Amino acid sequence: MENNPALHVLDQFSIEKKTHRLKAVQQGFINDTFLVFEGEEPLYILQRINTTVFGNVDGIMNNVHLALGYLKDEDYQAISLIKSNSGDPYFKTEDSCWRLMTFIDDSIAYDNTTNAEIAFEAGRIIGKFHLLLQDVAIDKFVDTIPDFHSLSLRAKQFEEAFQQADPKRKEKASKAIQFVEDSLAMLKQWDTEDLPERICHNDTKLNNILFARSTNKALCLIDLDTLMKGYFHYDFGDAIRTVANTAPEDEQDHQKITFEKHLFQAFVEGLAANGPFLTEKEKEVLPYGAILMPFLHGIRALTDYLNGNLYYRVAYEDQNLDRSLSLFDFTQKAMNEATSMKEIIQNSGL
């Protein structure tokens, strides 16, 4: 048997005892994720939940367990949690929390795309996700990260980080800092009152969607740790930042960062394929979501850089700074397309 300490965790779950091996999955910055194989066949996804980031593991697993009961349909691939030997939805050690989920075979995730079919399917599956959850009892879901997408909270955290940051870091990040200062007032002017609360995924980047490898049909959303109350434009904007932008999130050559209107339109058409399910006010603020969400991710990355890279896992010292500058560049390009976004949405049938 492979000598990986995580293998021993598998013994704590209600699965048939076999000879398994693990392969680390590198996507994602927060949890440790492993693909569980029997021979060459992938069977499960094993995850160690980052309890520093997600302090309320009981709340997270309550939300995930509730949602998975609704997230199954002929057009939505179901995922199941494997219970621990004691019947719980996760297994806890002295210093770790682990969960085991079914693996969807012959599936693939994309960090970004140039394919309008994939953009369409991303929109369709996110719309389906919301339709399947629209009748759930919202009060049964826990806010595991309160104010996760709060602009005022992220601005406050940025200001606190700026005040205590190393002067050399502040100097190196001066361009990103200036963009934050220039953009906050404009973003705060948007009217987001009278929006209905929904159960949102809250992290709908493209690689959190699984596609059928052979057909590129979207199957389901994964990584449900941030699933909680929110507003639809959160999920819309978070998807657009990776669907309409073909460059990596930490791209240093900003000429490669573009706002691809044809991919945006395909995504919106995919949403509309579910039929009308948004209020007029929700549709009105969708362009704001496409601007707000890359900005929020950018200010969070910048804040983490100023704090010394405490939150996100980084591959090199300035990755958070590069990430923030790339996200801010896309934010600006989304601002420039606000009028065209509005027109596409108005003509989509949403």
C-alpha cells in the first residue's frame, strides 16, 4: 500500500476496504484534495478541509448535505457524501477535518476557455443550480463566512492591511493600491437594494464546474464550501471573470487579458436556456456583478499580499500581487463593457 498518511483516513469512512492509492489534485488554493484510485479506476474525492479558512466545519457540511439533497436532476449530475463509520458527513481528527465524496468519471474542469460552447454550458449549469435550489428553506443554511462578498468589509480589511504593511510591499503594490482607491467610490454607487436572497455557490469560477470529457456538456458544480445565502449577481460575476477572460488569474502580461464579448453572450444565452427565473432588478445589476466580483477577488489578493501571504497558498512571493493586478485589469475591461453587457442581457430572454 502507498505510504501516504491520508490513506489511513479512508479507513474511517463507510467504503469497502480495498487497496487504494491517492493522487494530489493541484487546482484550488484552500483545501488539500486527493483523487482516490483502486488500481487505475478513480472512485472518490478525499478532501482535508482548511479549518483555518473555514472555522465552522459543522456549518459547511450542514449546507453541503442540505444542498446535495436538491442538486440532482436529469440535467444535473448528483454528487454524494460518503458517511464516516460513525454516520457523520465528515471525519474529524485532533487537527484535521476530512470528507469523502463520489467521483464523476470521464469529467474535466477548465481554468478558462476560448470555446463558446463551454461558455454556454457554464451559464446553463449555473442557471440549473439556482433553479434546483430556489425553493429550499434559506433559513436552514448557515452563513459560514459572513459578509463573504461584502465590498465594505473587504475595503476595511484592505485598509487595515495597508496601515500595517511593510513599506517595501506597499511601494511594490502602489499601482494596485491606486486602483483600489480609484474604484471604491464608483462601485459603492451601484443600487443593490430590493434584491432577493438566494442560496448561492459563491465561488463559480470556471474550474468549479465539471464537464463531460467527450461532449463538453456541463454536469454540475463542485467545491461547495462557500455555499450560503447571497445574491445572484455574485455567482454571475464570479463566473464571468473566468469565462469571458481567456488569461490565467495571475497573468502578468495584461495585453493577454481580454473581455471576450462572444463568450459573455454565450454564457448569458446558457443562463437564458433555463427560462426566465430572475427578477428585473436582478437582471439590471448583472453588469455590476461582472465588475464587482473580479474587483473583490483582486482586493482580497492584494490584502493578502500586504499581510504577507497568510490566506492563499502561493507558488512564489509576488503571486498575490500579480493576481490582484490581473484581476484589476479585467475589472477595468469589464467596466468598459458595461453598456454592451446591458444590451446583451436585455436581448437574451433572461
